[in-house]
Amino acid sequence: MSKSTEPPVAKKELKVTEIHGLELKDEYFWLRFKENQEVINYLTAENEFTKSKTSHLEAFIEELFTEMKNRIKEDDETVPYKYKDYYYYNRDVKGKEYKIYCRKHMNLEANEEILLDLNELAKEHEYYKLRSFKISPNQKFLAYSVDITGYEKFIIQIKDLETGETYAPGIENIGWNFEWGDDNVIYYNLRDEAQRPYILKRHILGNHTEQDIVIFEEKDIERRVSVWKSNDNKFLFMNSESTLSSEIRFLDLNNPLGDFQTFYPREEEHEYTISHKDGFFYIVTNSDNSTNFKLSRTAVENTAKENWEEILPHNPGIRVRWTEAFENFLVIYKREEGLPKVDIFYEKDDEQNHTIELPEPVYGVWSGNNFDYTSDFVRLRYTSLITPMSTYDYFVESKDLELKKQEEIKNYKKEDFVTERRFITARDGTKVPISLVHRKDISTPAPTYLYGYGSYGSNMDPYFSPSILSLTDRGMIYVIAHIRGGGELGRQWYEDGKLLKKKNTFYDFIDSAEYLINEKITTKEQLTIAGGSAGGLLVGAVVTMRPDLCNFVVARVPFVDVITTMLDASIPLTAQEWKEWGDPKDKEYFDYMLTYSPYDNIKTVDYPHILVTTSLNDPRVAFWEPAKFVAKLRDLKTDDNNLMLKTNMGAGHSGASGRYESMKELAFIYAVVLNK
């Protein structure tokens, strides 16, 4: 390691929070105020320190970046999808950071029409992120939403595709999504001061946004509002949901200025979602103790629960996730034995019902661009730890799975790698799956990169990443731990890793690491653990519980100051996530959080090498959480190992927005991991 300057020392300014008869002492609370120049100075000093500690890696970082860039096809385009009279696709151009969105009329031999060149739009911005891209029903208008700060304050822009004119001003501060009602009407959600999507509004093209009408306002701070459209474009749906409760309203788009009707009113711990086909609403619901959900349907005009007909009963071993409707069949997305499954469904007990056979035993699969309701095939996105991202069309009648495109990876031979799934036994006897990939020619024990997440019921399915080859080609084993708190093994897998069972998530990860060490797959000195966001909480909790577990920790945008954040409902996401973590104003949850919150459990001991990354404009995990974590660690740790904080001063939760800039961020992390 090169000679470096002394690490920055954050000043201490005691803030005491009295709660449940205890005093929570926080000497770095002041770091949350980015309008304070001292805060910016501290972050800048940490960046300079990190730069000095890694200056000897500059050539290696550039080598990794060039390697990552050269591995992908820089001039590339997606498989076109058909929507009414046009084929839509996007393409990348060598040397350009952002995508170009295009279409062709009627057939793929027609002239290309460029709808959006994000490279041109992003010229004046350090950060530029496209969120949504939606064509009007008559295909004459494009509505798209962008974020230009990283703070996820999206702006809807509306472009006339016949004249090329983009209307000004746009619609600002929208939530996650919007939908066309008809050719002249857009429904969208707005955010409150805590970034919660809480209002649904209606905009009519040509009107000023001040004329937009509020359709619905959700006053419960634990609930958020979203909007989407049925696949046949006949209904608009609006959900006001919390972590454990749904309330969906629907609008018949024969009358796009009409009133929404409530499908089924909110109930505590009743979650459901709906789709529409042939005059029926299909309901994926956890009602009647259906922990893993079941599928019912009801006629549009009779939505009362007594009219729901069960067509796919609850199965404790199969998690029903959602449905996608086509004119002649229904697609059901499920999880079984830890893997995603896709079913074709006609009617209850129909002999034609079947599960799509996929080419590998361990994989990830997702719905593709399925915008043609009359299609006789389903488009799927498929990958595994050794198979690059692939686009398949599954023809329902013939059961043919046709590969349309596979991501082209240069200097990669699939046959040189091996992937497997194993089950480790956690301390309470639970079998926890882990997925591994490595070159066939390595010998063990080998350097290992163990990644995890384990929150929100999210599934960390195996996927191919060209960038991971920079690790595995250098002899590392890459491992994903599918720990509780995720949804890989069904809804109970999630329930067993949240609230007052959250520590199962951390124990599963620790036990996965110890399995790798005990089986001589790796050693403590060769082990890196990594996670981001809630996965950053994971590795933060693990390293404070077991600082002796590994050699290196990568914590990206980590949620590490759990109690402070969950006490403050003005912070984005806090109130909406009390059902995930608990509300610390309740002593039972406070006491439990205090046993694992990483910031509150830093001790005067030796820690491994640690790299922490964050972004100044992150609305999900505020920059001050990782900043405080590093400041306190630096003050208390007793070792000489590297502790580095790297802040992107112009980005949000996902880091840099351009494809090359994202690669550079990853190249930096991997260079540090490979060289410590």
C-alpha cells in the first residue's frame, strides 16, 4: 500500500436522544446537513484520503475498466418489440454513455425514427436517468420521466412525435410512475416532502399543470400510491399500498375521465394485485391465510369478495407472485424450490396448462416486453451465473423456446466455468441456498466474494454480470447467499427475516461464510463480503457482530444508522418501512434494533479492511449514514487496516448514471478488493 496522508478526523458534536429511558449518544449527527460547508469539506477530505490510499491502483483500475468495456458489445441494440403499428427498440453506440430510443413503422426494414437520444438530453447534466418511457395509444406522443440529480425527483416530459416538439414546462416531482388514460390524458403520482408518492393526479394535454385534478390523496404516511394499466389497455389500476396491505381502484378506459371504483377495500395484512382478461379480474391474494398467495377471479361487475372464484388454490410450497394476461392465455409467475417458474394457464384443470421448461437447473427469469395482448408468444428475459442475459420468445402452442438474442460477451467461454447451488445449514437448522460460480481450473481454498441482500422479500436470483468476470478470471469464487428476508423460498422466507426476526438475515449470512471456510472453499484471509443498500445493512451488521469473520468488506450505499432513520418520519421511506424494520418508538422494536443497528454497535476492536461508498443525492439511504458510520469506526477501531469512504458528489442511490461511468465505479471497487 502506498504512502498516504493521515485519515480525516470528523469533529465530535454530541447530540443526545432520550427514548425509552435511555440516552442515545450521537457525536456525528451534524454530518446529516449537507448545506453545512463543514460536511462537504469532510466528505471531500474522505474522498481525497481514499484517492491517496488507492493512488497506486490507478493503472489497475484503468486496466479493469478497459477490460470491462472491451468485454461488452459497445454498438448494440435490443430485440424490437411490437406495439400496434410500430416496432420499438433502443440501441447503444460505442463511446456514448446513454441509450438511443427508436422505432420503425410496420416492419423492421422501414426507416428508423429516433424518438429520444439520451446522450443529447444529458449533455448539460452531470447525472441523467430515464425512469419511464410510454407511448400514447395513438402513438403520436411520447411521455417520459427523467431524474437529473439522483434524488429521484422525476420530471415528466411530453414529446409530439409528429412535430418533434417537447412541451414545456414538464410535470415535476412525480412519484415512480404514470400512465396514459387515452391520447390526451395522463395519470401520474406526486411525492410529498418525505418523497412518498401520495397523490394521483390527472393531466390533460394542452393544459397547464396547475389545472391538473387531484383524483386521490392518501393521508396515511405508511402507504404509497402507484398506477398501471391492464395488458389489454382496457383498465387503469391505482394501488394505495403499505408493506402488508393493498387497496386497488380501477378505471374503465372507455371513459378515461370517469371515476375510479374500489376493487376491494384495505384490510390489515391483506395483499393482492389484479390483472384483467375477458371481463374478469384475476386476483393474486393472500386472503384466508394463503401465506404464499393463491389465484382467484371475479367478473368485473361483481368484485365483492363472496364472488371471488378460486382457480389456483394456495400451495404452501409454491409462491404465486403475479399474472400477465394475453388474449388466449394467462401467464403466472411463481417461485418453487427457490427458483422462479413461469406457467401458461388457460382455465382451471385445463390439460393445456403447463410450466415452461427452461434450459438450466439454476437461473433467473423475468417477463420481457410483452405489449401485444394478441401475441401467441411470451417474451422472457433469462440468465444464469454462466449464461449472459438472453431474450427468449416462448410460443405457447408449440412449446418452442426461441432464442432471439443473447448478450455478446467477448473473451468469455461458458465451458470454462462451473456454477452450482448448495444448501448450508444455518444455526437453527434451516437450509439456506447459496449459488456459486468460478472457473473450472481454480484450486481451493480460493479468494471468495460473498454477496447478499435479504430484505423486502426481494429475490437475488443468479444472474450473469460481465463485470464479475474481472473477479472470476483472476481466480475468485463469486457466491450469492439467498438468505432469509429475501423471497427466494416463498413468503415465509421473507417473514422469517424481518421485524423481530431480522437477525436471521445476518446469522444466515455469517453461517454461509463459515460454511465456505469450513468446507475449505475459502479462508477468512481470502474472504470478501459485500452488499448494497439493505445489503449494506447486512454487511454492516455482520461486521459489527463478527469483525473476525473476513478480510474485506464492501458496503455500497449502506443503511447502517437504523434507529436514527426509523425515528424520523420526515426521511424518505421511513414511515413506509415501519412494517419492514419496526417502529423504534415501540420499545420492543427499539430494544431489538439496538442489538443489530451497525452504527450503534461499533466497538473498540479490530476490524477488517472496509470500503464504503455513497452518493450525496441519495434519497433512499442518505449519505450521512455511511459518513457517520465511517467517522465512528475510524475513531473506535484498534487496527491498521484500510477504512475508506468514497462519495459520488453528483449522483443518487444507484451511483453514476452513464454506462461507462458505472463501469469505472465498479472497476475501482474490484481493484481495491483484488489488491486490498
